[in-house]
Amino acid sequence: MEYLPLMDRAQIEAYLRSNPELFVYGLGDLEDDLWPFTKWYGAVVAGEIRAICLVFSKYKVPVVHAISEPGNEALSGLVAAVADRLPEFTEIHLGDVAEAALDGHYRYSDMVEHRKMSLRERGLLVAVDVSSVDQLDSNDVDAIRSLYDAVYANATKKNSFDSSMLDVGPYFGVRESGRLISAAGVHVFSPTYGVAAVANVATHPEHRGRGLASAVTARLCQELMPHVEHIGLNVAAGNEAALKAYGRIGFEVIARYREGFIRRRG
């Protein structure tokens, strides 16, 4: 097994397409405007990629994606081998098999069990009432930020919304009395590679329990479906309400992983 930097985009794509639901984020990051912000490392045997670790550095805090199919031991060896090449401080999405690979190099913080979900029953979206949902644009940035500030006021990990995300793909929301009370958007939207990742789904605490998150997510997916083959999202494993809401509109759990932050020791 060799652990190598990867620079051949076609070779990386071929590996990611072996499990496109799992690698929605990676496939989206192959886009021309995102490719310069990526570094890829691979566990390689006889020229064949067996696992991939991606470092994405477009935003203030970089993100490391180290996810694999269950039992893929190649990922653990890869993450351990490239530990000294990862950022000093980064958000990380870490698969089960690689959970201990960074123990000697990094301190973990705010690590939370998550689930990856993929939209598999698209017909369920038709039954969702989306009549109150409107598309958002750059004029809504302040309203979006105000909503996320209210939702994440007491959260350890804050929302990752950046105004540039409105340029990546569509955002949708519900307003009441002129105030934005629910919203959903994307982290990834790539018609070229056929994938999208739903993100930043949130409802104001005063308006929960009304199905608003399902409505904005369903409307968003309706917009994305003609353009992509795979739509995924990540959700905290302890967020039972969200898991059920996404399940009702056609999403299924496809993988588990941990998400949090790491800081280099010393």
C-alpha cells in the first residue's frame, strides 16, 4: 500500500463514482471553481485507489473529509500516513475505521456522531406542501444570518453559512410577517458531476413542529432534481426530529461518521 498525493482529476472521479452517494461532497469539489481549493491523498495499490482523504480549504476553517465504506482499513492507514500534512486546525468528517488514526497527532473537540443520508424515494417529495416556500437571493443575506444566529445561539458548533454559498446553488425559505423563519440551501451543487448536498436547514425555535424544515428541504430538492442524480445531506445522529423529517420526504441513512474539529498537538 502506498499513500500518495493525487492530482489526476479523472482518476479521483473514477474512484468517487464507485460510491457516489457516499462521496457527494468529493464529486462536487471536482468542479473547476472548487478544484484549486482541494488537496487529495490516496491509499493506492498497483495504481488503484483504495481510499481517499480530501482537504478542502476555500473557507476560513478548512475541512478534511476522510470517509469510506464500512471496514475499509485502507482509510485508517491513509489518514495516519498523511497526518503531518493536514492543517494545524481543521473541521473533520471522520469515518469509523479511521477514528483512532490521528490520536497521536491531534486533539479532538466537539466530535459528534453523524449520519449521511441520500434521497432515494423522490416520489415522497410530491406530497409535501411547498406553497409557502420562496427562493432566496443575495438580498436575503442579512435575514438568513439572523435566522441562523437565533437557531445556533447556544450551540457549541456554529452554523457554517457564508454569503458566497448563495452563488453555489439555490436557497429556499419561509417568511412569516416579513421575517425569515425557516431556510435550506446547499454546500454542493454540481450538474457537471451530477451531485448536490443539502445544507444549512434550520427553523427558528419559535416555529418548530410545523413541518417547515421538511417544506423548505422538499422545495429545494424539487429544484435540484432535474439537474443532478444524487442528493445527499449530513445530520447529527442525535437529532431524531431531523432524521424523521428527512425520512418522510425520501431520504435514507447510508453511512455513519463523526464530525468535529482537530488541532495539532504541540
